[in-house]
Amino acid sequence: MLNESEIPVADSRAVSAGFFDTLRLPILSGRALNERDDASPEAQQVAVVSRSFADKYWPGQDPLGRRFQAGDEKAPMLTVVGVSGDVVHQWFARRNYPTIYQPYAQSPRDDINFAVKVRGGVDALAGEANGALALVDPYQPAYQVCSMKHSLSLATIGLRFVAGIMTSLSVLALILALSGVYGVMAYRVSLRTLEIGVRLVLGASRGDILKLTMAQAGRLTLAGLILGGLLGIAGGTGLSSVLQGAVAIDVATVAGFSVLLALAALIAAYIPARRSLSVDPAHALRAD
């Protein structure tokens, strides 16, 4: 007997024939549900399964034509006629969750949601939706009428709030990092005042002094980026393996931000480096 963790689980949704086209949910193989998938005795009990469902229960196999039972022993056997793309139902906990789509005529439900393609604003649709429902049941009004954009906005409001906080903290961290780079470089330039004066007396040009100072800043920046990048990749990989639904490391994003941080650090180091060009060799030698 299977224990609770071994029992196959999946979301089950009853949809109409136009569901996949309306929501632009792609059919990867097989076919979508159509009007022939009705409740007539000669109609075959069918289902469309998501890609995650097929990969989980029939890995490396063709799921089309497979039969399974969704529910208890009294539930009818369903034949897979198509495989659809995955849907993100919940951003953190239910990404690419195995899903079964059955024809609504063969598996009716009490709670019904409508997805409608419209032209124009959603406000005009509310009145038409109430009028259409009144023809079927005058005591059943349409509620929570909203656009897909608004629905997605509500579903991701927590994610966007966290993203806003992380963006604010990132900007603050960047400001603190640039302040630190500027302070360290300014201090190191002040310690090398005598050296800079000696180099100028011996014939070094202002450009040589600038290259010397910026080269040192470049080495420190490169070391920091390598160490920080390795720690960031390791931390991100650990989080993506622990937190279900976390986004994996994007190499292009890491590389882009590394270049941005390098440019910002070099700009912060350029200011004290330029200041080193104003060192008076005679003053520097007399001071020490």
C-alpha cells in the first residue's frame, strides 16, 4: 500500500473547448479539447495533461493514448489526448504543478470562472456579462470581473513588493559600496603622496601616475568581483535548490551586473586618482 508521500497528486480542472485558445495555453502534442468531448454515452472520457504531469508520471515516454484514473476507484478511466504547456498558478509554491484538464461536460463543477476575449475596456464587459448570466439565472450576478493584467497584478503583488524592497536595498548597498571604494582609494592616495612626489621628480608623467593609481583600483575591483561572484552564485544555487519555485542563476544577468559594478567602482576610484595628479612634488618631499 502506498504511503501518503507516494500517492500521485495533480490539480484537476474542468474546462470548455475554447479554454486553451482563449488563454493562449499551447498544446505541445496531441489535440486540445473540443465540442465532441461531451457527456454523451458514445463519447470517450478524455483529458489533456500538462507537460509537468507527463514528465512526472511518464518520463521519457509518449503520454498520448495513456489511460489513468483521477480520483477514487469509482472515477472513470481517462485517455490522454493532448499535452499542454505548464501554468504558473502560484509563483512561490505551485510553479509547473502537474495539472489535468477535463472537459467540463464530462466533469461539471459547482464553481465556474469565465475567461472571455474582448475588445475595449473591462467595464463594458461587466454589464454584458450580467446580462448574459441573467438569461440563464437572473439571481446569479457576475462578480470579480477584471482583466487578465489586473488578475496577474493581484496574484504577484507580494512578489512585486519583495522585488521593490530588494531593489531599494540593492541601491543602498551600491551607494555604500561606492562610498567605501572612494574612501579606500582616497586614503591609499594620501599614503602614497611621497611616492607620487618622488615619481614626478624622477620624470613620471601625470598620465603614468593616473595609470598607476587606477591599475591598483582595478586589481582590487577584480578581486572583489571574483570573490563576490563566486559567493553569489553559490548562494543563489543553494537557494534555488532549497526554495521551491526560486529562479535559477542567470549567467547573463550575473555578468551584466558584474560589469555594472566594475564600472561604478572604477568611476568611484577615478576621483581620488585624479586628485593625485594635483600633488606638488616639492611640497610632497618637504612634507616627509
